[in-house]
Amino acid sequence: MGTNNFMNMECPLCDSNALSIGESFKEFNLITCSSCRVQFWHPLVSDHSFYEHSDMYVFEKKRKLGWNHKLFFKKYKKYKNGGKKLLDIAFGQGEFLGVANKKGFEVCGIDWQRRNVEMVMFNWKLKNVFCKSIEDIVVEKIGTFDFITAFELIEHLQNPKILLDAVKRNLASGGVFILSTPNALRYGGVVEIWDYPPNHLFRFSKNSLISFLERNNFKVEEIVEEPLNVDFFLNRFSNTSIMQFLRKQKGVSLEKGIGPVSIDSDFNSKKNENNIKKAMIKMFFKKARTIKDVLFKIILWLPIEILRLIGKKYWGMIIIAKLKS
């Protein structure tokens, strides 16, 4: 990054020019704002084609609820204001919306990818899901909702303020806004391949996220950081050179910031000739992964409990907020 460009920059969230340069990744530089403590990548450019073509966002089967979704269902009764109208922004595969619908919520969802909308309508039989951008529901209100959720979204946005504008436009009086995002200060630091551009453009800590919401007229009711669990070690192990070598034998390659996986075209082109071989490899990896996970859980139970007791956190955090009256 040129010195002149850096000197003329302002933080996109608080407009401060007290900025410092951190690590570099490809053509990007990680910038930290000394005022609000948020981190963002420069150049701050969103690549929508990435989401269309990355295997990270290609789904075939229903996924299980994440930690953030489960925490919502555990917490919402504490904050509900009578109604159960819910809007989920950028619903992805729609597992949260599907379960919320079964639990009696009157659900609505938006996502700017047409394939996600079609998938949710097919897998979960939901009707009130629309192919819209966040900007669309700022300009034209989609409804009035008791709960608005945005899971694992804000870190992807070129302009996170637009998300808060959308919430303000569509949140009922006394309504609750719940969002989740990776914790930049998680134990072990940020090393995961998906937490780099073009996938993630911002990194939030607990304090920077609270600061951002409070400056934009939200009152933070609660913030919860995900407890450390065995997945931390399993995920770190899955990125070792041994696992990458084994995946290459299966026809799978990894690339930092692009992944998590892309399937080798030569492997796919020969699938008719290698059905038996593929089935055997798939079975081997499934059994090996299961055995590895069980062993890891037994071996790591005590270290994890010790780390949790001394306050070490995993990568997720969820924040619950209301608009200030």
C-alpha cells in the first residue's frame, strides 16, 4: 500500500484516521483502527463472483444448526417482546430458518443468491424467502419483525453500516437484533483459511463490535463468546500437511483464502471409471475421520477443560442488541 493512500484513509466504521498496517495477504493489507479497534482489509472490495463459484458456498444436503443458531433458540425467550415474526438476512442454506419455522416462528428471509432461495424453498418448503440484497430492504421495507438475525454476515460486507440501516428500517419497536461473527481474538489467533479476503473483509473483537453497534444507536443487551471445544483442535489438525497430502490423493486441494475445497477436474472427469475406487476412498476417509475425532475427544478433554477455565475462547461470538429508545 502506498504511503499517500494510507495517509488519506479513514476507518469505514468510525471515520478515524488513526490507522496502522498489520499483516499482508496477496494484494491485501490488514488495517487496524486505533480508535474503534476494528480490523479491515485494504483494498476493501467485495467480490460477488467468489460466492458464486467457491465450493465453500455450494451445498447439497441439509446442514445441522451451528453454535450461533442453537444459542439463539436458547436465548430468545429472555428478550422476546410478545411476537415471533423473524427475518433472517443472508440465510445461506436456510437450516436456521427451517428449524425456526418448525418451532413456531413466522419466518421470512432474504439472500442475494438465487440458488440459495431455490434451495431453501425445496429443502425446507418455505415460501417467504426472497432474492434481495441488504440495500433492497433499506430502500423498500420488507416488513416489521420482532427478531432480525444476521449470522456470519457482517464480516463479508464492504459496508457493514448498511446492515444496521436495514435492521433499523425493518425492526419492530422493542424488537431484537441478533448477529454472529468470528472473534478476531480467539485462542490460537486467526489462521483459518476462510478468514481472509475475498471471503472475509472485516475482523471484529468483542469490544470493537460493541463499539460499532453503540455508535449506531443500538443498546447491547448481551454478548457471548463461544467456549473453546474439541473442534478447535480438530480444525487445526485438518489443516496440517498430512491431511492436505491425503486430500490430494482423494482429488481435493486447498488454497488459503479461497477454499475450503475445490475438486480436481481430472478426478471428476474419470468418475465413471472410478466409482468403486471412489466409494472405497470415501469409506476410508469417513471411518478414519470418525476414529480420529473420537480419539481426539478422549485425549483432549482435560486440556480443553483447563483452557476453558482460564477463559480461552473459540472463534464464534454472538451479540444481542435493541435499538435505543
